[in-house]
Amino acid sequence: MHKIGETKYNHWFDGMALLHSFTIKNGAVFYRSKYLRSDTYIRNVEANRIVVSEFGTMAYPDPCKNIFAKAFSYLSHTIPEFTDNCMINIMRNGEDYYASSEVNFIRKIDPQTLETLEKVDYSKYAAINLATAHPHYDSAGNTLNMGTSIVDKGKTKYIVFKIPRSVPGNELKKKKPFLKNLEVMCSIPSRSLLQPSYFHSFGLSENYILFIEQPFKLDIFKMATAYIRQVSWASCLVFHKDEKTWIHLVDRQSKKEVPITFYTDALVIFHHVNAYEEDGHVILDLISYTDNSLYDLFYLKNLDGSFENTAKITSVPCCKRFVVPLQSGKDAEVGSNLVRLPSTTASAVKERDGKVYCQPEILCEGIELPRINYDYNGRKYRYIYGAEVKWSPVPTQVVKFDILTKQKLNWEEEHCWPAEPVFVPHPNAKEEDDGIILSTIVTTQPQKPPFLLILDAKTFKEIARATVNVELHLDLHGIFIPEEDLKTDQETDAEGGHGSKGNPSNKTNDIPEANLPAKQQMEDL
């Protein structure tokens, strides 16, 4: 996974994408895994070495080229064609499911067989070079996402786009690409032409799209020269600790940005938690860091046998709540707090030039990979589920955080690394936490097999676990697909379950593909 032939990737996030799924049906659990057959995978395997660059690893397809051929290759990489090794998340578009990363490519997959299907390029339908792997879904089932358009017609901007849940019948019969119906809702100009903000996710409330333009930036000039300088694209990300973080609100109806300038101090943000509106304010919850050191810890040279005990992060993930007033407070005094909600300590202070300086409320520390009951996305909510990491980048607990009481429930077991917890609501749920939590657990003891953990989301008591006799990888993100959402015209023995997708364990040896029944303790399900 991290080694092809005699060549090795530099970073944990660069390895070949391995899909895996747990299918739960009639009290039994089936496990299946399969490499994503991307163009990148095929080219690497055929060459028996790494020939396609990843974010932390720059590849050189033909080291034997003469100087003129090399010069041509350097020029062709000034605007690089990114990898289609979609190894971050699984997303839904229309009725189909796609492996995704943070570039312009996504790969359609069969969620039941894990077969790799067609390759889709956003840039053929909109000026998008990069896109998030964390879209949102509105009440009509449409997919909302954001991407970056780099120096298109002399401008760099952030694009908000929508992909409809369904397409017109005549287009469906003609089998036109679903992205033909992609709609660019609006664009937000980047504050810098050649240094756009990096972003991994964004927020969505009932009436607003929320985008954080952070001073963690992608240097386009450095990226354009990375190939000739023989450095990775990861080295082109720079955190500017003395700059501001800008908070943008886009009205979903008018598709225009709210004409008030909101900002806060320098932050690094990967994951939004949720956003909602209350009494003329937008509440935005997210996980932030004070620097960008987390990424560097996962270079493979740092992942030795003592990684679990010695790796320390310099910035603990912090769950923060920002409260953004929708009214500018024209009559308010300079220096006054525009937040009028008694339930929060967050503030938004009016400044002399009309800008609004936002200071967050700290909800909790040490939580990453946050998930919620998605039925409450864009609504006022109470519970956050996540993986607790504290001062180590390795998650050690599955956590439920109660925003109202500030209390935590957790599941923990020695030598176990939990993945992102996926919340599955009970079919007849009456309360927000009526449901179960699914998390794949990697173990660091060879004699202890990995397993799918199932918790009662309300009490956080273990309901069941299903062990698998494979070397399971620690994934980042996953999705639960109900049986009724799977297409019935596809023949398979797995008709509903937990599809999970992400990155491998810290070991560099190959992980075999698998298709096997899991040993289970499912009597209580």
C-alpha cells in the first residue's frame, strides 16, 4: 500500500486507496475490501513503481529521459494533473456513490461489490481544480460542495456548486453524465491571487453556506515549480500565523455573500461540526488548531515502532463555537459585542472600520473526526461524536460530547485505535441520540484481531463487535448506506451496511484484499 516495487511513498496519506465495507444483514456481518482501481493504481502496478505523484510524494515517471525531455516534463507540470487515487471519503451524488479526495477527480464505485467504475472530472463542467471530500446534502437530496478555481481568467476564487439528486428523464435515457446538471451557485474571490486558502470542509445552515478562509494557504508559484525543484506539493502549503482568518457567509437563496466582514485570529481548520441559526445569529462549530504541525507527524519516516507512545502534537484539536450576528449593528457603539445570545460566551465585536472581530467559545478539547446525527445538520443540536486524540495524533477513544452539559461519554480499550464514529439513527428515533455508533477498530497487538465496534449512541455501552482476520487499516472517513438506498439491479451478497474508506495502518507492507464473513457477537442487534 505504501510500497510499490522498490519505491515508497513519503506520507501516510499518500498510499493506494483501499476500500472496505462491513455489511450487516440478518444478524450476520460480512467484510469486504478491495483496492480502488484508479488510473494511478493501474499505472503504478504496471510500472512496478510509483509513477504518479501524491500530495506528499513527487514522482518522476521516466528518470532515464534526456535533458530536453525532462525540460518538457517540467513545463507540463506547472499546472499539474492531480492523482485520481481518491483515498479520503465516500460521497453520494444522485443515486450513486463515489470515492473522493481533494482534487478535481472522483471515482464512481459499486458500494456492494466495491468495484471501481468510471472516472469523473469536475473541471470538465466547472472551473474547479480542487474540491472538498466533505459535501453536504440538502433536504431535497442535492449535493452541495465547494472547490477552488486557480487563476481562472486571471482570478482565483472559491466555488460553491450543487449537483441535483435526480436528472431529467430524457437525459437519464441518453445516459448523459450527471455532472452536466452541475450548478455553480456562487463564487467567493480569494483574498490572494497566488495563495488561496486550503480548506477540507465547510459549513451549512438552513439559509447560509459558511466558508472559513484560513491563513493556511497553498502557494501556487511553489506548486507550479515543485516538479522541477523536486519537492512535494505538501511543501507548498504554508501557515501564516500572523494573518487573520476570514469568515464568509453566503445566502443560499440570493446566492450572494453577506456584506459584512467577519474575522478571527489565525487558525488551522480541517473539520466543521455543524452550523445553525438562532435569533438572528449563525452558530458555527468546528475543530481548529493553532498551527499546521499535525500533517508533518504522519510522514512515514516518523512512523516507527514507538509512534504510539512518542508522537506528540504541538497543538491540541479544539472544538470551538463561533457566533456570527446577521445584523451589522449600525447603531451599535464601536467595541460593543453584537452577540445577544445568553447561552454562549462567544463574542463578535464591532470595530471602527465596520469589521466584526469574532472570538469563539471553547466547547471542548481533544476531539477530532467529528460526526453528528446528520438529520440535525443545519439545525440546533446537542451531541458530537468523535475520536479523542489529546496530545497524541493517534485516537484512543470514541467519544460522545454533550454540548449542553459539557459532559463526555467514551469507549476505550487497551491497544485499540478507533476510526471516525459513524452515527446511524434508529428507524423510529424520537430523540437526537436514538441510534447506534459504528467504528472500525485497529489493534496494535498482533494476537488481537481488528473489529467493527457497535455502540448504543445514547448510553455508549457496547452492543456488539465483529472481528475480522485481516490486517485492517485505520480509515479516516466512512458512510452508512441503508439497504433501501442500494440499487436492487446489482447482484451481490451484501445489501446494506457500513462502507468505510480511508488510509492504511502505519505498516508499509501490503494489505490483502478480502471478502469473508466476520466473526461476530451480534445477538443483541
